[in-house]
Amino acid sequence: MFHHVKELQFDARVSGPDPRFARLLLEQFGGGNGELKAAMQYFVQAFGVRRSYPDKYDLLMDIATEEFSHLEIVGATITMLLDGLNGELKNAIERTSLAKVMNGSAGRDELIHEALTSPQFLVLSGGGPALTNCEGVPWSGTYVNANGDLTVDLRSDIAAESRAKIVYEYLMQFTDDPHIKESLGFLMTREVAHMQMFTAALMEIEPNFPPGVLQGDPRFTHAYFNMSDGNEVRGPWNQGQGPWPKGQQWSYIDTPVEHVRQTRGLSEQSMEGTGESSRDIEQMNKAMAEKRSAEVKESQPAGERGWSEY
């Protein structure tokens, strides 16, 4: 059950109309990294974990709902930045960039160019936000990532918040309005907070790597292929102790073509340095499959089912 409270979570304000920045801000209304995408992503992800991870269900629904409130803040800001477009045409011409049509062909040409990149502001939306990105591309459900595995979804969510954060950071460089910067700063900071929440939730799930159920083949999980000519670059991603139990090492393959031929297309790849055998991996796969399956099955009630409990 949703209940709308008319006050915004953060009181959005603007110093005056600015249709150009309103168009940029559309990126966070109907764009691929915007607030609607985040709200729908977490909302959809939550359904599959209501029984198996009820605490994470609560987290996802809470943050999804907050993202809808952020969408409202962005939409309210866009509407204020377009102040006048939804009034009488004469008033709109006097109060907004539409006045350029009265200032000769140069201003008219510039207005037409703006209309081509975002026609909703001029002929469709009537002064409100449109469900598009800043180039007028409609919002799409393909923006939503929901894979049915909580460790995968939480990693997608951390990445989504990271992208949204950097977009707000970029947007703040295109306005001098202190009120807008304050609102964008709040929204950006909440992205940081959500990243921390999702990270904490992911760390509670053990084991959480690799994502899913099946383990990787250690012959290849520990191998680093040097695919570049020139100076050899080494680091913790391709040498020494890797992110595995103590004693397991990276295997650095300096000449991949020669190595592939010597191992008959990697079919004879060595497991040296992995500390695991094929039998070990099979047992880990079986144990993980049983664990994840049990988490779902044990959480399902017997007999008639209802979503709400009273």
C-alpha cells in the first residue's frame, strides 16, 4: 500500500525558470540512470526475495519507495524550471525562452533546434516533465536489471547508485542556481547512502561470491591472460595471492597464443596453484545449490497462500 504525502522529502526550490537546465535534468527523470529506473528496479527485485530474505525485501521496498520520492523532487524541479509554459501562450512567451521567437530569425532557429532535441517541452508536455531522457528518448523497462539472484541484484543496485551519483555530480556543474545545487546535492548524497546500504546487505549474505550457485572452474578463475603487446604490467589482479583462501595464486600467462596451443585449446590447462580439485568444485556446487534451494523452499508456506499477513 502506497500513501502519498504532499510534502517533498527535500524541499525543492529554484531561483527562476531555466528551460535548458530542465532539459538536462530530464536525464534523472526518465533516463537510464535516473530515479524512475532505480525505483522500478528495486521494486521488481523485491518480489522474489520476500520469503527467502524478508529483511532484504524490506530494504529494497524502502529504497524503491524513497526513489519514487526522489523522482517527485526531480519532477517538481523540472516543472518550476519550466515555469510559464503551462500558462497562457502570451505569458509563456514573456516569461520563458519562448520569447526568442519574437527576436528575429536567429532566436527562432535556436528555438527550433531545441525543439528537435526535446519537443516535449514545446509541444507535448505543456510545461511538465516528460518520461524521457534529456535527448527525448522514451523511458524503457529495459533499463531495469532484475536477475532473481539477490547477490547479482545487489551488485547491480550498487552500480546503479554509482552511475546516478556521478550524473548528479556532472549536472551540478551546469547550473549556477544555489537552490538547484542544494537539491541535487541532497539527491547525490542519498545515492551514496543507498550504495552503503546495498553493500552492507550484500556482505550479510554468505557466501556471496561468485554470484549465483555454480563455482567457476579453478583452471580458468585463477588465470590471467596477457592480451597486450608492450610492457608487462603486474598488480594484485594478476600476481601473487588472489582473492581466494590462503595459498591460492594467480597464474600469469605471458604468451596466450603459445599457451593455448601447448594446452590443446586449454583442454589440458593445469590446476596448479588453485588449491582445489574438480571434485572439490562439484561438492561446492552441490552444497550451494542445496543451500539456495532450501532458502526458498523453507520460506514457502504450506497450503493456501496470501501475500499479506494479518
